[in-house]
Amino acid sequence: MSCPNPKTTGLISSHINNTHERYYNNVADDDISTQEHIDRAVVASVHKRSITNVMKGFSIPAALPWHLVDDVYISINCDGKFHWVLAIVELNRRLIRVYNSSIGTRKQVHYEEIKKLSRMLSSYLLDSGFFEKNERTIWPELDAYKDKQTGTLLESHIPFNIEYVQGIMQQEDDSMDYGLYVAAFAEFLSDQLVIPPDINGHLANYLRNRYATLLWRYGSDKFKGGYISENDNPPKPKGQFTTPTEQDFVNID
């Protein structure tokens, strides 16, 4: 991250989970009816459009497409309850770096969610036209995206590499401070700072007080400035979605 240009999104993780089953069906899916397949395809199409819109810079306040950034920060819920991690997609390296505040005890629990992200990213980058946007980076020419044998662009089914970051601050075993640490990881990395280990175990209280103060000041500044919405900028128009017909999804041999 010598010249970071990060982008943060919390939307894409849920969309990835909702489309993963459509693309990676299990054996039981062979027994469902044609109508159930159609219903699943319609739902997957809605989420697919949402994912590609995020990659193009729509649907989020940052409004910056992925081909103009180096890293994408994604907060991921890993067990459907309280466990959150920060996943950073390094686009130039085709790598997902995972920052987990309790990696010593929970690594295997959340691996499946990270694996879904690594599987689906390549497909959606291709679908969104990402590799055609070369004004800043010529993506197909990067070694990370080349097939080593043919020299052509890697197939979309090849997953992103995954790396779990070690030696970073960890929360106490009985705490539920996952969100707090995800925010801290994102702040440190965005500012190009090294994430320190929490040797004394007192960092959580400091971070909690610091973020509470920053949020209070943010709200106060917005009030003084006359803002009445959560987003300081005018809202973007919503995209249009047309429900596909049955012919788009059913192919009878």
C-alpha cells in the first residue's frame, strides 16, 4: 500500500452470500422444481445487478468505481451473529487480506464466508466490465490476472488468493468488540499506519471512547452546518430493474 486509494463498502458481502448458492449449487438442488430454479434465478439477478453497480461506483456514497482504486475494504459477518472481520481486496495483487480480531480461536468458523467472496469476485469483475476500464491500470496485463501457461486473462472461476494477517491487535476472548476492531483496522490501514498488537488489553476502551467522541463531533458539525440527512450529498437516483422472463433462465435440452 505505498500509494493507497481505498474504497469501503459494507453492501457487497451480503449480495455475495445471496448469489453464491445460485452459482455453486449443492447436490440437493438437483431435486428442486423448475419454478424454484426460476425463483432463485430472479433473486440472484437482483443481487448481481447490485454487486455490479457497487463495482461501477453506484449505490454507495463514495461513488468511485473499483477500477480507480487500489484497495476495497469490505466488512464481513462470519457467523450470522456477532463475528465481524475486515477483508481488504488488493486489486493489483488479486488478493484478499483478512484482518480478524480473534483469529486464534475463530479462523475456521469464518473461512467459508471469505471463500465465497474469493470465488465470486472474479465473475463479477468480469460482468461489471472492470477489465475494460484501463485508463488508470491495464488490468489484463498485470501478472496477477494472467494465466501463467497461456498469458491470457485468468478464467473467471479462478478464485482470489486469501491471506490471514498475523500479529495484529486482538480482542479479549470473552468480548464482542468485533465491530470496534474492524473500524480500527480500517482507520489504521487507510492512514498507512502499522496495526499494533494490543499487549496490555486496554486498547478497546480507548478506541470505544475515541469513536464515541468522533461520532458526537460529527453529529454536532452536521447540525451546525444545517444537514438533515445521513448523507451530506444529494441522493443518487435509483437504478431500474426489469424482471427477466422465464425464457432467460430455462434451457431444456
